[in-house]
Amino acid sequence: MAQIHGDCDPQFEALKALFQKNLDSKAEIGASITVNLGGKNIVDLYGGFTDEACTQPWEADTIVGV
């Protein structure tokens, strides 16, 4: 099971479970998601790795090109 870190409002536990499932499926090596509602981050999760060798963990401040 992939380790995920961060905060998640209890009403968004289903989203957290989907995030966990996505990382566990190995569809992605690592990922993060933030949901901001009314100026407040209610979901701020990250997990997995930044490299294919799975040696560099995804951190809260990992920069991603969009």
C-alpha cells in the first residue's frame, strides 16, 4: 500500500480513498491533490515517488509542471 500524507476534511474521505487506490494501482508513481473551498484547503494530499526507481519520495513541496 502506497503511503499518503497530508490533510483531508472528513467529508472528503471518499476522495482520499480514490487517491489511495490510484497510487496503489501503480497507474502513477506519485501524485498530489489539493482542493480549496472558500479560501481554505480542505484536501491537501500527496504520496508516492518522484522517480521511476522509487527512491525519491513525493514531498509536500514537490514541484510539478502543469
